[in-house]
Amino acid sequence: MIQIRKAKVSDVEAIFDLIQLYAEQGLLLARTRESLYQNLQAIFVAVKDNKVVGSASLHILDKQLAEIRSLVVAEDQGKLGIGKRLVEKVVDETKNLEIDKLISLTYQVEFFSKCGFEVTVKDTMPQKVWIDCIHCPKLHNCDEIAMVYYTKQLV
């Protein structure tokens, strides 16, 4: 059975290792252990047999916009719905915080589409660009796809 819960200090090494695996493949940006500790309250983990097998974090950009970050699932745990459950948890948290939009910068367009996200234009997210992207090595050559999930019905 897989449990989705808030991360604990004791989970950081496993989260770090999962993120590193995908960062080394160029599939997401690396995170430092320090950044994981500093943002621990915003990280969710998937646990199976007392082992962290997935993780995702919620990063608030401003009062209307948040980002799902560092969504990872252990390679041997793929196709079990863990990623979808982590996304659902982050979406629920975004709704609870009354944030209107949740974004993802991703290569996994099909997966996020199945989770209710839609492709959008990065230029509609200036908060994201100035807060995080300005420090990214891919700033002028970004090949990630911007996707958005609206937590409220648009009128």
C-alpha cells in the first residue's frame, strides 16, 4: 500500500537521491539538500513499505500562482499511479490555500494533461520568470513546456 504524506527530515536523503537521478538525465533541475530542508513543509512523499518512492513539492510564487516542482517517482515504481496521486495532493493543497493557478514546467506533457493541466505560454507567467528562471542555466534556451491547472472555474 502506498501512503502520500508530508515529508519529514528523515526523508530528505531519499528525496535528494530521487531528484538527482532525474536531474542527471536532464529531466528536471537539481535541488540541493539545503533547499529540500528549507522547503520541507511544502514537500509531499509517496511511501511504500517504509521507503520513499516518490516526491513532489508545492512552491508558492504569489497570491494567485503556485508551481508543482520536482515531481519524481522511483523508476521501479512507474505506472502504479504514484505520480498522479502526488499531483492530486499538490492540487488539493493549492486549492486549500486558495491559489488560483498551479503551473508546471515539464517535459511530461501527456502525463500532466491526464492530470488536468493544459499547455500555456510561459510569457503569461512573469512571476515565475523573475523569481526562479532568471537563475536557471536554461534561461535563454528553455525547452520545457509550460502547463497550468486552474483551481477555480474561470467565469
